[in-house]
Amino acid sequence: MSGRPAVAVTGMGVRCAAGATPAALWESLITRRPAISPHAFDDEGTVVGPASVMTDFDPTGYLSPKEVRRADRSAQLAVCAAMDAVEDAGGLQVPPGRRAVITGTAYGGLVSQENGIGHPDVLYVPRLMNNAGAYWVGARLDITGPSLTVSTACAAGTHAVGEAMQMIRSGCADVVVAGGHESPLTPTTALAFGRSGAMATDFDESGAASRPFDAARHGFVLAEGAAFLVIERLDLARARGARIHATLTGYGRNSDAHHLTAPHPDGEGARACMEQALADAGTTAHAVTHVDAHGTGTELNDLAEARAIAALFGPGAVPVTAPKSVIGHALGAAGALEAVITALSVREGLAPPTASLTQLDPRCDIDIVTTEPRKISNGPVISNSFAFGGHNACVVFDSSHD
């Protein structure tokens, strides 16, 4: 829209079991290769379920041994993904005071919190703070502008990306390092989600445990990971000759105000949030070429989101992908991981397939991409996140229009 600076994505970095780089993550998605293992926790002999775990994560190339001891695993993931994103962008080419960082997380330092119960040390509180990731990223990248943390459950990563765009539009910063991070794979957390009945329990060697929109789905797969994007003014990016992965054009956020953990059954809040994002982008539902669904693999969320998509775009009218079939559900990092995936979809002109879907739930009147990637035309692509607490967030990406 006129009067607002256009916003570009110039750098991306990820850390998750499906890939430690955007290219590796994209390959896992395109080949429908779930990064899910039978990493179960036992509750007196009862198997809780599979998970998506980074078994080879090593932060020592990014943090000193002393810093590793001071930072929770979640913050370590954030630093690695954020620094990779900045390297991909060619650095932060503005003064420190014109840089900002926004991180999203649902639970902060869960690993440190659980390990420290009963015997906390002097670094216990700094490790478990939700805003510790923002501190570490800002400190490593010499960011002296705004430093914020968003904690809106599973919408936090998407909120961080959207708020970064708004920060640039408002003139508060020229470059924002924005994303999400989460490391929730502790026994207590897994047991709690398992007892809620929302977490998947079945696993086979193919990794087909996370099955969004499938008639035989049985819950979400808990995951860890981080993703960050370098978001900057498009004119500045072009002036310095930066590679532009995609433009970030729209942002919507609202609340269901309906139930603590369940979405509105008709998807009213989700539909309104998507409409808001598209209006902010100055486009319409008819122009959208692809939807990156929140798609958790839980019945209530899948049905509500499918109804919202069908109501806004028309039944089966737009290709839909559910990346959590490959990457699992990384809670506060999920939206940031899927923001990277959506930007890659725009850049590559492809909607990645949804893995592990064998029979679409007949109540979901949407066009799910399966089996192989689907070519999409140039145009806006929307990424959805809908969270416990009724928090909804949607962001719209488009090509650079060069």
C-alpha cells in the first residue's frame, strides 16, 4: 500500500530435525521425508509418543563453552538459526541502533527449568527466561534497537515475523531479525501433552506419525527447533544488491476469545485473521496461490482450520500444504519455521506436498497437496498459525516483483 515501505526477506536460517539449513529442510519437505522418531517418554510403562528431535545439534561453533553453559538449549537453537540467517543476508548493513530483534517462544527454557528443579544454580533464572533468546541473539549480532519477545503459544513465531514487518513499516527499525525457538522435549512436558490426549502415540518406521487432515490422524508430534528471518526495507535491500527471497506483504492477528485450548469450531477467528492479513497485503482471497496450513493433526484444529479455508477461499479452491507432517509441531517456533517454508515456496514456485496423508478426512473440504510438489503461479501465499489461548496469526508472502 502507498505510504508504507515495502518489506523484504533477505536471510533465512533454521535448526530442526528435518534440516539444519533452509535447503535441507526444503529437501525433506519436497521428498515427503518426515523427521520423526520413536523418541518416547514412559509414564510408568505407558509410552507417550514419538517426537521430532535434533540428535546432532552442536552450538559450539556459535557460542563459547561458557556461553553454552549459560544458555538453555532453546536459546542455543535461536542463536544458531539467527546467525545463519544474518550470514545468508550478507550481514546487517545498518547501524546497531537501526537493528531490532523479535523472538517468539511458548515456553522458554524448559530444559533448564526441569533440570534445575530442586537444585537451581545461580544461572537458573536467566536460562529459563522467555526473553533469553532475544538477549542472546541481540548480543551476538550487536543489536541495540528494540528487542522484544512474543509468547502467544503456537502462534508466537508468526507473530514475531508479522510484528517485525510492522516495526519496519512504522520506522522503528530498518532491519529486524525475527523468528521463533523452542526446545520442549522434556519428560514432564511430553507426559503433560500426552495425558491431554492431543499428542500422537502411534509410530512406524516410515515416520508417519504426524498426519494433518487425515481421517486416521491421532494427534500432533512434539518437536524442537528454531527459525529466523532477516526482514528489512526493500529499498535498502535492493540498494545494497541483496538477494531477495520473498517480500512480506501482509499480517493479521486476532483472538477467538472462545476457549482456552480449543478453536472456535466454525473457524470464525481463523477466517477473520486470514481476511485481515490479505487486506493488509492489499490483495484478495481470489489472488492467493497457496495456503501453508497450521495443520496440527488434532481433530478440533484441523476441522476448524479446514472450515475457515473453505469459507474464505471456496471449497477445494486453493492448494493447501501441512508442513507439520514432516517437521512435527515445534510450538512457539512452528510459525517461524513455516514462515521460512512459505518464503521458499514463493521463491521456488512450488507448494510442497503433505506427507503421511493417505485418506483426507471427508469433513475437510480443502485441496491438500499430496504425493508430489505442485507448481504454483506468482502471487500471494499465506501462512497460518492458530494457538492455545485463541491466538491467531497469519502472514502473507509474495515474490520480489523484480
